[in-house]
Amino acid sequence: MWQGGIYVFLLVNDYAGAGWCLFFIGSCEFIAIAWIYGKDRFWNHVQQMMQKSLRTPWITFCWKYAGPGASMVSR
């Protein structure tokens, strides 16, 4: 078989799966969910999937402000 698997893995691990690339993708997900799609609409869909009503302002605050802020500080 081919012996290049570890080289491809290391290439992806070093350049595509870590560092600024992963930070950028995570930041885009925070922005897309909380600001573009809407935290309230997303929360309603989560409740529909869980079949529970867990209305807490802390979770929506974390999605919109604490999550993106913590990811920017940790980098």
C-alpha cells in the first residue's frame, strides 16, 4: 500500500487543523450562529431537538458574548 498517509496527516495537522485556521473557523461559527442566524431562533431549534423548555439567559449570553470573547482572549 501507499506510505504517504502519515505525511498527509502531519500536513493537515500542522497547517489546516491548528492555530489561526481553527481559530478563524470557530470565530465564523460564533458569528454565524449568534449574530446572523439568531440566538433566539437557534435556541428554539435546540429546544425542539431536546424536547424540553430550558429558557436561561445565561446560555444565550454565552453564545453571543462570552464564547467569542473567551476565544479571542485564549488565542
